Amino acid sequence: MHRQYEKLIEIDNSKIQNKEESRFFKLVTQYGDEIKAVVHSLLEQYTIEAFNEFMDGRSGKDVIRDSDGKIVTDYRNGFREVKNLMVDTMSLQNFQIPRNRAGGFRHPILHRMTYRAGKWANLAKELFINGVSTRKVRRAFQKAGIKISGLSKSSVDRITRGLMQEYLSWVNRPITKSFDYLFIDALYIKARENGCNRVGTIVFVGMGNDGYKETLHFTLGSEKEINFSEALQFMAKRGLNFDAVKSVVVDGSGGLINSISDNFGASKIQRCTVHKMENILKCCPKNLRPELKAKLNRLWNQASKIDAVRFYKQIIDEYSAIAKNSMECLSKDIDSLLKFYDFPESHWKAIRSTNIIERLNKEIKRRTKVMGILDTKEGIFRIVMGVIRNYQDNWDSRCHWGFKK
């Protein structure tokens, strides 16, 4: 009897050994690399041994099912395959994990593998947000022997879904700092939703007297007064101190100008000198544009506001007869164009135009251009959130007046 029992054990062990050898040769064929097959095989065996310990005393007994808490009779239930599992920089395909009816098997090695895969997925997300196209991201990972769910457009979309939750937390955060200068601008992003080809995005950036900048808010909306006013009131509820804001830098959008006048007062408006100069030159005869452009640049670079007003009058006297429309365009907004002279000289260059926010908008456009036409507005929120977060990291490290943090 004892001898028969030993023979049964030998037969069983032989079957297991043959099964393991068969699995190993299958892995060698799959990878074409014995080292990778050995790693894969050893990790599967390690996982099976851990699973056997987990099942010891559970098979055939009533236990609580992990998924819904019901009482079920537990037993082994084959394997489940993980298509792609990351181990450091090695990607293992079709990794087999033992399965039982009641579930609940949690092994540390699986947690570490999932964590590693998550890190690679985050890297893919960061590359994508920073303007690398889906095709280039996929190609780069493939060259390194790494595969993350194919890195198709849909898989990258899944990877970046966490950015929407990040946006919701970010956009509802309290504003605790006071800002001397507020920059507001809108841009349009190509999108394919509800038959709309372009979706407006409004961005708000604050700058303190210390020279540090922060993107305070962004939302989707056109350049209508109501959209700007709603966003400003929302920021006020979050803690933005309107009284502390000394100057609001904007372009010539009528809806934005009206909204700023209502919420801050017209005296705080600083018209963007770059946008205004473009408008002035459009009204000017072509043969006069180069010299008038040079004069306007001198107007923005005078030693004081008194000198600027004096030079402005010289320009009016010189060009009123030969460029009447241009001079009317300049005169109409001269007070808001020269507003920046009321502040410290070291701030003038930064606060006389919307260049600060335009550079951010340019990065957003560059990033969304790589994607082509976005399918949903939610996709716009996610990508813009990623760009702003990365841009803010750069802003946090330096003062706009040239001092390092």
C-alpha cells in the first residue's frame, strides 16, 4: 500500500514536471529569448506556490466571496491571463495567475508588478502631455522593449482620465494668495463635439508683487461677457481678492473689457500693447507701417509716464493728417495702454502685454495640435490640465523679475 502511494506521488510529480517543461518551452517560443522565458516561468511558479499556501484549508469550504461578500464554496478555478505585466523594464506577456472561485488572492509580487506598470503608464502620460504624439510614444516604448496596452489613442485616453479628477480638485482649490496683476485671455481648440469645430478656452493667470505666477483658473467658454464674469465670480468665491488686484491685462475683446469694468473698474484695465499695436498698424497706410511701428515701440519704452505722454502727443501731431484712423485707434485707449507706467519700472515689460499668458496658450495649442481634433470637451479639460500643471512647475522655480526661488 505504501509503495502504491509512492508511485502515485511519482506519477503526479512527473505530470507537474512535464507540464512545467511544456509551459517553459511555450514561453521560449513566445519570446524567442530563454532568459526572458526563465524569468517569466520562475515568477509564475513563485505565484503558484503563494496561491497554494493561500488555498490551504480553503478548498471545499464555505468562505466569503471577495467580490460581493456572499458565502460560497471555494475551489480552484484555473488561471487568468494578464496580457502585459511589467517587471522593472521587462514586459511579460500572457502571465498566468491562479484563480479561485471566491477570489481574494493578493500576492505582494503582483502588487509590485502593478505598481511598476503604473509608473510606465504615468511616464507615457507625461510624454503625451508634453507634446509627444501617440505614435512617437508607442515607438519609443517599443524600442525599449516595453509595451503598455499598445499605447493606442484609446489607451492613452484611459491613462489620462485621472487628469479630469485632478482638474476638479484643482479648480475648486481655495485661492489664499493676493495678486497684484491679473492676465486674462481666451484661445480656441479644435474639437469634434455637437458639430462644433472649435471650443473656446478661457485662461486666468495671476502674478504677485514678488514676481511669481500662478494659473488661477481655466474653463471652456466663448469671449462673451457672461462667461468671463461667471469665471471671475467663481474665483471670488474661492478667495480671489479683487481689491488687491491693481491691474488687469487684457486684449481688445469687447466682452472681456466690459466684464473687467464691471468687476474691477475701468481704471484697472491695462490693454495689451502688442495686440493694440497690431490693430493700429492695420489702419495705417502700408508705406508708413515700419516707421509707425518703431515709434510705437519707443512709446512703450519711455523712461517715465510723463515722457510717454509727451511722446504720444508728438506721434499724434506727426501722423494725424496721414494716418488718421490709426491715430484715432491709438487715442481711444491711450490711458489703458500707458497704465503700466504707474507701477515699478522692473515690472513694466511683463505687465504691459499678455505675452505671459500667450506663451501658455501657445503651449496648449502646440499640444492639442499633436492630437488633431479632440473628440470631447472632457478631453480638452484633461489635456489643458496636464499642460498647465507642467507649466506651473516651471513657474514655481523662478521669479519673473529674474530672481531664483
